[in-house]
Amino acid sequence: MEILEQRILKDGAVKEGGILKVDSFLNHQCDIQLYNEMGKAFFAHFKDRHITKILTIEASGIGIACIAAQYFDCPVVFAKKAKSLNLDGSLYTASVHSYTYDREYTITVSAKFITREDTVLLIDDFLANGQAMLGLIDIVKKAGASLAGVGIAIEKGFQSGGETIRSMGIDLYSLAIIDEMRPGYIKFRK
């Protein structure tokens, strides 16, 4: 997606340790016009899949998922990273390792929000090693729901997540795929 790639080049910054800072428009301050274009792109790709729910993980994926959901006319469910007192009843959980925070945590979704009648699209801001997506895929499987695919804003193509997800036969649609990056240099997959 050209508009996203241009925005990454203009306002993104590569930090040591393979970190891409896009907080001025994607995952701290949110550019809603850009989110809207991303939502349209996800809809154009997945529109024939009869999506009934979009599932993401807190926190950075929620905004993108909500904007995309307007086009699919469906609710957004997000997996919680912390145990919450207001989560009750049957729960689906999965263990996830966060690349960004370098820690393990358990994600949780109430069973009443993802059921076997659902066709679920997973959406998130980043895909690096794929641990968050694997956790969400596990939750969809536990619910007995159908997985329509995975939509990602920015994929780090030089890390293993994309290859892992695609090798599972899952339709992974990334709006921008970075094949190489270092401070002052970003190369996108064409």
C-alpha cells in the first residue's frame, strides 16, 4: 500500500534492535485518514469471506480493526493481555511472547464473543515473529470458528512471522512488507 509505505518513510524511524517507530501515526497517535485507507484495503481483499467478527489484540490493533469493521459491518473483539475482574464465564486463552516488550503473557477472550458460527478476520498493526497472531489463531481454533485470514498493517518480512503464517495455508494480507531496515534505511518488498 503505497500511502502507508510513504508515510513510514516520511515519519517512521528505525531504532537499534530492529524496532520501527511509527508512533506519530500508527500506534500511539492515530492518523484516522490513514486508518480509513487501511480499512478499505482490508475490505477490498477480504470482502467475499463473509466476515462476522474481527479479532485483534490490545492495544495497538484495536483502532485499525475498528475502522476496518465499518466496511465489514461487524463487531470487533479484542484479546485482553491482562486478567480482568469483569471477564467471567467461559474463556479462551493462549500464551503469547511479545517481541516489543520481550515478555510472556496470556491473552484472553470471552467465549461468548467468538463462537463456531463466526468467520473471523484477524487484524493487527505489526507482524514480526508472529507470536501474537499464533495466539489469536489458537483462540479461533478453540472457539471452533472459521478463520478468514490475517490482515497486517506492517509486516517485518525479514522476521519469521509471515513465513510461519503463510506456511499454515492462511491468507496473510500485509499492507506494507519491510524486507530490510536499519537506521536511515528501509527497503519494502515489491
